[in-house]
Amino acid sequence: MEVIIDRFEGDYAVVEIEKGKLVNMPRILVPNAKEGDVVKIIIDKDLTKKRKEHVKDLVNDLFID
């Protein structure tokens, strides 16, 4: 998904999503962005899988003696 930064209001970036709809996004997520910048939001399936495996390993380590 791509969003366009419309403006900043306090701690939020007001971004335009599909069909001109505006929503607030925490400004901390786009610290170096400026009005008019296009921000891509992706879901990294590989990294998600690795994190889930890591958490599973941590849980297993807690309960295995």
C-alpha cells in the first residue's frame, strides 16, 4: 500500500489513502518524511515467519528442562 503525506498535525501525519480518504498515522513512523512524500507500507512475510519461529523457540526454552 502507498500513502501520501498530506500534512502534519502535532504527533500525527495526515496521510491520503485510497480514493482520497485521509487518516492519521503516528509521525514517529515516518520521522524524515515531508508533505507530499509517498510512503510504502509492506508486510514482510519472511521476517514475520522468522520472528514467529524465534518466539516459539523462546517459549520452548522456558518449558523444556
